[in-house]
Amino acid sequence: MTSAPTGASRVVEIRRAVKRFGTLVALDGVDLSVAEGEVLVICGPSGSGKSTLLRCINRLEELDDGDVLIGGRSIRDRGWGVDQLRRRVGFVAQAYSLFPHLTVLQNVTLAPLKLRKLPRAEAAALAERLLVRVGLADKLTAYPSQLSGGQQQRCAIARALAMQPDVMLFDEPTSALDPEMIREVLDVLRGLAADGTTMIVVTHEMGFAREVGDHLAFMDAAQVVEYGWPDAVCERPHEERTRQFMSTILHRAGSYAV
């Protein structure tokens, strides 16, 4: 299945991506593209390959076959180091992975200082702007242990944004949060979408997907089974497997509550 937007320039192109873990095929010829300013939402059952796909895009996992292009350049280009790639591809995982011994401000300034080589004052000013953007202006000197789960995730988002990437990847960023904290994080993502941030979001929050997503990809058994406008995929899917999944998830309590 080819799943590619047309019109705007493509920031991410995934071409026949294959990933195996021993005899387990985690990605089986996945094709997807994300245009500049687009929000692509990916959903699917556990084990369908969603998280593996994101991890392959920023080379936390290496593809066995196929390719991923960022801004037209292959991530397999030998002249392109992993650190250079990750300056252009922000990643926010389920776990916040903040450095516990650093303050919120220090967590956000670390990568710009070390990787982008920004002057300390410039890095601090950038971090403060981003922390205001995610609603943590009053937490600059707090440590991760002093934050709620939602606050830690918003700090992780600010940290990824500090590299000023071309695309942001979110791997089920609300899966470990209670409903109030889910709302906090999704509000940040809504703001990023409104600002034109290019994003790939793995989530089961279908209300968010239909409100913010430009396209929705449903994955199952390591493949993209269905792709299209979020409302169409949710309400009028073509594939029986998609219908089964959507029937279950759309009736889950709270699907539209956030």
C-alpha cells in the first residue's frame, strides 16, 4: 500500500521499510510519507509495528531493508551521522527519560549546548521560550521528581523541540498518564499542530486523531492496512480488520473525552 500525501514537500518518506527481530517481522514493506506541516497519526493493536517504525526513522533501530528519507536524504547515507540525523528528527517516547539530577531548564538546554553548540545564554533563552510554550514557565528550577507525569512529558517535548527538528515523532506520549494529564499533553500537541509542526504521532486517542490529524494510518501485522482522512478511516474503513479495531477503540470509555 502506498500512503503518501501530495502537494507540499515531503519531510519524511518511508519506502518499503522492513525490520526483523530474528524470525519476527516487525515491519513488512511499509510505505508512508509525511508532508511539511502535516500531522500523521498512526494507530493499531499492540505488536503491529507502530513503535518500531518510529524507532527506525531516527535509527534507534536499523532497517533490514527499504529506506527512510528525511528532507530527501536517506538515513542510510554514510555521510550522515546519527547525531546529525537526530538534530532533524525529534523523538518523544512513552517514558519521559529525563535526567533526574538536572533541573527542568538544564534538561532542555543540554542538547542545544552539546550538539548544536549554542552559547549558554542563547540555549537558556530558547529553553525558557519552549518551557513557556508547554506550560512549565514556573518549573525551571524544579527536578523531574518534583513534577507530575504530565509535566515530565511536557518537559520531554520541550527538550525535543530545543533541537529545532524538521519532524517530531511521538510514541504513545499519553499512554502512561491519567485523563487530566492526558489533556495537558494533547493540548501541547494541538498547539504544535496549529503552529505547523510536522509530526508523526502514534496514539489510540481517536478524538485527538480526528481533530488534529491530517492523515491516519492503521497498522496491523507489520503492515499499513489502511490510510486516509481520519474521519473516513474511523467511520468508513474499507478493510475488515480496520473495522474490528475501530469498533473496539471508538467505544472505549473516554475516547472522545480529551
